Amino acid sequence: MHKRLMDSVLARMDAAQSLYFDDVARSLSDDERIERNSNLVFAFLAAAAPYLTTQLPKVDFIGRLIAFVERNEHRIFKTVFDPRYLTDRDLIKPVVGEFVAETAAQALAKFDAGEIDEQGGESVYRMSWPFNADDFPYDDLDEADDTKD
């Protein structure tokens, strides 16, 4: 079951990201801390993995993932087992977003502390939201300004 959840997600990732999360999934499979809620942990990991950094050491990432799922177990459970989730996978995005922000903050803190070497790592992170690119970054009001003379 866990392998099926992750395989389709891993197939859509680049090689380095796929290897990282495959290693995480294999380690989680043997982790006794998730015996009680392994289905929930893997369902959440499958939903979150495409948006997560691979900069954290795997041991740190796994600990953070388990702690986050335990703290938010009710919210994740409620979302994953909602019948609407079968047709609308975006229902989980608010919870995923919190975890992405938490792991990104941890990765940046470790980078600032010199614990993460930028060699071979991702050099650009992007955060975006739906917006109209024609309005970005702002309308040029100078063209319509009739007060200039």
C-alpha cells in the first residue's frame, strides 16, 4: 500500500528528489514510531513531497514529518478520509503548506548555521500563488497620470 502511494509521486520527480523521498519512504517503512498511523504518514508524505525541500538531512526530515503528522493527525485524517478528497486532492494543501513552510524554515536555519552545504543543492526556491501575471508587480500608473506638466 505505501509503495503504491509513493510510486506515482516519485515518478513525477527529478532523479535527485525521487531518490531522497524514496529513501525517506524506505526508512519510514521500518520506523516503529509510525506503526499506529503509517497509512496517514504515507498519505501525507505523498501529498507533500512534490513541494518539499530535499536540503534537510533525512533523519531530521523524518523526525519532523512524524512530529508534524502527530500534531495534526486529526486535521490530516479528516481531510484524507473526506469523500471529496477522492476528486479534489487540493483539500490537503492548507496542511501541506504549513509543513512546507516549517521544513523550509528549518532548512534555511540550518543553512544560516552552516550545517547545510549549498554545493549540489537547489539554488532557487520559488513560492507562488495564483495571480494574474499581467498585473504583476503593479499597474504602471505613470502612463495614465494626467497631472504631469
